[in-house]
Amino acid sequence: MAAPSIEDTFVARLFLGLLVIAAMFAGGGALAQVLLALGVPFGDWIGAGVGALAVFLGFAVLYNRLFEAPETA
């Protein structure tokens, strides 16, 4: 079973991980600002958590669909 090419080198894995973390910051911050503008109590905390979780889950689903390991019999 061959690993996806993104997982071949340490540097690529590190860069991809940092990119996902940066996207989680951006997604969480964007949702937090929207919830704060709507006047939701604790909107900054709820938005940051839910936004970051949504970005992470979206990345996990996309990564698994794009880089599915071939099934072995």
C-alpha cells in the first residue's frame, strides 16, 4: 500500500499541518466576528471553536477523498 506523495517527506507534512492550522485560525476568526456582529453571547468563543472544527473536519474529509489508499485483497 503506497502512501500519498504528500506524506513522503517530513517538510511536506510539516508545511501541510501548518497550513491547516492557519486555515483553522482564519475560519474560526471569521465565524467569531460574524457571531459577535450578530450579538450572540460568547460569540467569539463559540465562533472560534466551531469555525476551527469545521475547517478541520472539512480538510479531513477532503484529504481522505483525494488520497484514498488503494484497498488490498
